[in-house]
Amino acid sequence: MGEGLTPLEEMNFNGNRVLMKIDYLFPTGSYKDRGATVLISKTRELGIKKVVEDSSGNAGSAIAAYCARGGIRCEIYVPETTSLGKLVQIQAYGATLRRIEGSRERTAEAAMEVASRVYYASHCWNPFFLHGTKTFAFEIWEQMGWKVPDVVILPVGHGTLFLGTYLGFKELREAGMVKRIPRLVGVQSTFCAPLHQAFREGWKETRPIKKSVRLETEKETLAEGIAIANPVRGRQILAAVRETDGDVLAVTEREIVAAMKEMGRRGHFIEPTSAATVAGLKKYLKHIKKGVIVSTMTGMGLKAAGKINHS
């Protein structure tokens, strides 16, 4: 559907030059289209007629859209707290929507039960999705004149963009096209930061964050796209961070809201998960200012307009 090769816009943050990949310009309004187009194309090639997926919203929208385009029926499971804009979008593509009471993890469990008899088009588990998100790395390399940046700063929940970026640069290195993989820095919300905790503690794997731990107040993070208490690929994400001498940062809700408002004044209406990345970028720049840095805005603000309006 015309996806790919999103703009790489130069921006200035407190005197620091940063290149921002504008991935909210994809057909469904988020970078998840990178993975969905590859995964659903493969699904159609295999002759599969129906799929199931669980999502906090954006992946569900992407899978639903590409299934609609490919003539494949799909059932999308989402937490009941998912932003209304994402729910409407999923239904607009003709998908069957299942709203699950409880946590994001309970939503995944409900989908997994169905996946015992229906093909699981999971953006977390299915490897074809990662082989779509790796195009993020390929495009950066091309747009920078066949060079790689020093640092790439990304949101990380289940790590589909993070690991896809790692995979893309790794393949470029193995092909002899580049000499190194950039330092990869992940960003999480302090309300739900299992990867941040694991990295700081030196663990090889994440440990599930209990609700009582990830809540600072009675509400959960606005950045619903990265509110993953137990990332299924946590071990791989942590390994990629350490291999590239990277880092995992955590940002507060106040920092997320401030970044969201700042980007609006720059002409970019982004959802809170995207704003968390910008907040992480600004935090990183306070300590390290050398090198070429690339970051991204992953989802448009219209997807979470209700939550943004109340923030």
C-alpha cells in the first residue's frame, strides 16, 4: 500500500543535530506496517484464510489493514483500555475485535488460546514480522548515503522495531556493506520498565513487572504501545543492547507529556508512545552529545487523541 522509505528529517534539540525517521506516515499511521506487510504477504502465500493477533492497538490496526487488502479474515484481541481511535480503526478494516478485560498480558493469553486452532499472526512471536521491521535499518543506511549512524534511539516494549533494527544492521554488516552496528538505545516508561530494570541489574532476562510495582499513581502509562510487563523476546533485546554497547532508558509521564507538546509545536502530532521516545532522546542528549544520532516517531497522535486530550 505504498509503505516504506519514510522521511528522515533533521531536527535540532538544544543545539544537537538529530535525524528523525517519520514512521507515523505509514498507511495505518504507525511503523507496524513494516512488519504487517511482510507477515501478511507470507500468510497469503501460504494460503491461510484466517489469522488471530493480540495488540495494544497499532499492530492490530496494521494486521487488520493488510488482511483486508489480502482477503484474509482476522480476529484482533486488545485490552479494554486501548485508545478508542485504534479500536475504530481496527473495525474499519473489517476485523473482528475482541476487547479483553484485564492486563495486556491477559489479552495475549486470550489470543494464544485461539491460536491453538487459528494461525497466529503475532507481531511479537512471528519471525516474519521482524523481517519486515528490519527495513527501518535498510532505509536509514540508504538515506544516509550508505552509512550508519553512531546511535539509534527507539521505543521498546516487545521490541519489534528494536530487534528488527538490530537484525537489519547485522545483516548489512554480515554482507560487508557496513563495518559496525550502531549503538542501540531503548526507551521505556517508568510505569512499566522491565527491560530498564533488567539492564540496570545486569540480568540476562527480564522479570515480570507486577502491577503494584509499575504504578506510580492509580493510572498506568499513557505510552500504551510500550506497556509490556513481560516482553517475550526480553533476552534477545538485552543481548542486542549489550552487544552494541547500548542502553535502556526510562522516562516519566511528565517527560512524555512535555515531549508530546513540544513535538506538536514543531508540527508533529504524535501519540504518547512516540513522545516517550523523544523524551528518551532528550534524556540521552543531556549526557552524551557526540556522534550521529537517529531516532523516530512511530505513531500518529490521532490514534490516541482521547488520552492526549486528557493528559
